[in-house]
Amino acid sequence: MEQFVSADRSLSVCQRLCYAVGHFLNDLCASMWFTYLLVYFHSVLGFQSTYAGVLLLIGQIADGVCTPLVGYESDRTAGVLGYGKRKTWHLLGTVCVLVSFPFIFNPCLACNANTPQWAEILYFSPFIIIFQFGWAATQISHLSLIPELVSTEGAKVELTAYRYAFTVVANITVYTVAWLLFHFQAQHNVNPAITGNLGQEDIPLFRVLALIVLGTGALFSLIFHVGTKEAAPASEPENQLITPFSSQEPLLRPVLQWNQWLKEPSFYQVAFLYMCTRLIVNLSQTYISVYLTYSLMLPKNFIAIIPLVIYVSSFVWSLVMKPVSKCLGISITYLLGLLLVLGFATWVFVDKTMGSERIYGVAVLLGSGSATILVMSLSMTATLIGEQTQSGAFVYGSMSLTDKVANGVGVIIIQTIRPCSSTQSCCPDCVWFYRDIMAIVTGGVAVAAALCLFSILIWPIRIRRN
């Protein structure tokens, strides 16, 4: 069977906004997961640093395993109850996130003071796995809609920027609410130790934050499902006919199946670049709180203030992303973002006496750089997929697999080599440990991403299979 692929798919502003909020619940939960999971389990619940890292590793591995499987099944699944296949998986993932996430930021319900920490890990693990499966299903189905809803490169960049703008809004929401909760807590506590240090008295604060996150995210997920229309599923032909802009004669174009993507060099280029991008974004987000707490010795309300500054700068920068990428191109814009990240890493490493004033400038550099490289890497992935939307979910799932496993392994290595594992204090060697992590790891991964980017500049992203 032959079909012609439309080259002019587009969305109205309202449709773009409805699509963009479809990942809002995931973004809210991811903000809490990466920014507060380690400090919550280590400093609030009293887990050893290695055990806290094990919980994050379990989640990352579960997410990494689920993403390609979800992508593969999403490409094969027909719609349910009139839903398209992408929205069906999105709905399933949303339900899993809503039912599992509240248990992660609550103490073990069946445990007491004598319960060993390995038993508590067994308690939290099923909730983390269910949450990560739901998160992966929502993420992959939402990303897979981009090349199906729009067709031109500029429209894909714009839709990705809309999506990232709401990612930034989600993070700003979490950090603003967290700052308000810390502020209200400080007003009702006269003990300065409670105001300055994290401890078990902060358990209700994180519980309330998690419930606010879920309620807000559920509302935006409803908006997505009502306002986003997915095309009805259709049987995929073995070959498609496309009409190039320069000719009215159709050209035969093969449809790539999931295993054929593994033979494409550009697939590995984009996967490595995406992995490096996510490592920069996620590891910096994961360790910014402990860096502020243990290295800079700032009051605990700074673990809400500084991430808030990071994502406000990300939001402002995302507003100019489309014209900048249109002027410079996706690859050069990505390089600009890497330079901002390297500026952040250099500043953190050189400025050993950084106080509460200069940390704001560092936060702006990190936020702007992270926003740039994340949006551009997603745009490169959409460019790689092109019109091969029938297997797009597998591509996004594979990209996500690389970053989830790399993040999980990175965190457990860092937590294992940490000089001390006490919950409330650090040995002298540990004071600047997290500063070195923020500078050396972030900067080193940025250099690796730059090398990969240069390979893309030499061998551009395209499907080379005849």
C-alpha cells in the first residue's frame, strides 16, 4: 500500500500549550526525585549515603530498562477506547505515578527504630519501580508525539521549547513551594538548629510537598488528555512514498523497524550526546542540594532558593531558544550551551570561598546552559526520527536508557567513594567533596559532549541506510 506523508503538519498555540503540559506531572516528580531524594533519605530519614544512592540507582535502572520496552510496545500497541497508542500509554503511566509517588517521600509505614536499613530499602523498592515505570511510559509517549504532531524542523524545535518551558515552570513550582514550606517552618520554630539543618522534623514538609506536586500534576495531565488530539492508529506499510519539496514525483522511502535503527551511525551519535546532556542536567540537579548543604554550609532554605534561581534563568533562556537556534543552527546553539556549562564548572572549581552572593551567578550559568543543551539534544533526536514516526518511541526509549543507566551508575559511584557516610556531619575531607563533584564531573561530561558534537558537525545527523 502506498501513502503520501504530509509535510505541513502544524498546531495552533492552544494545541501546543495543551501538548506541552502533558509532561508537567513527570517534571514535578522528577524535580523532587533528583533534587531532594538523596538529602531526604540521607539527612532526613538517616540512611547511610551508600544506601541512599542504592535507592536512586534502583530507580534509574528500573527507568532505564522500562524506557526501551515501553518504546517498543508503544510503537506496536493500538489505541484503546478511541485513544491513540501514545495517549493510551501516557494515561497508564500517569496512573502509576499518582499511586506510587506518595509512598517514596513518606517514612516506611511498617518500620520502627529497630528496622535495619536494608529492610527499608526492600520496602521502598516496589514503589520506586512502579513510579519509574509510570514515569517512563509518560515520558516516551509524550516525546513520541512530537514528530507525529508536527513535521518541520523549526516546528519540532518550537514544540520541544514549549515542552521545556513547562519543565522549567514545574521545577520553579516545586522550589517555590519548598521555599514557602521552609519559610513557614522557620517562622514557627525558635530553635536555630532546626532552621539551619535538615532532620526528622522535616518529614511532614516533604510529605506535604509531594502531595501538592501530585495534585497539581494530575490537573495538568487532564488538560493534556482533553486538549491534545492524536491521529487514529493506522497500519504501517513496508515502504512509504514521500513528495520532496523540489519535485512532484514521489520517492520510495523505507520504513525503519526498531532493529534497523541499531545499524544507523547517527543513532549512536545522538544517543551519546543525549546521555551526556542528561548526565550534566541530572547530576548537577541531584548534587546541588548536598553541595549547598555540606560544601558551602548554607542554611537549608537555600536548597529551595538556588534551584529556583537555576530554573528561573532556564525559563528566561528558553524564551529566546527558537530565534537563537534559527540563527545559529541546532548544533552551534548546543555548543553555546556547553560553553555556559563549562563556565559554571570552572567558576565552582576556582572560587573556593564562594559565599551566598556569588552562588546566584553560578546558578544562572548552570540554568541557562542546561536549558540550551537539553532542548537542542531533544531537537536533534526529533530530527533523527524525521518521518520515521512509527518507530519513534523506540528511539526515544533507547536514548532514555543510556541516560538513566549512566545517571544511576554515576550516583552510586559518587555515594560509594564519599569520604564519610554519617547523616548529620561530615569529616573535613568531605566538605569539598561535593564541590569537586559539581565541577569536575559536570565539566568532564561537557567536554565529552563537545567531542561528540564535533563528530556530528563532521558527519551530520541523517539516515544513511539505502
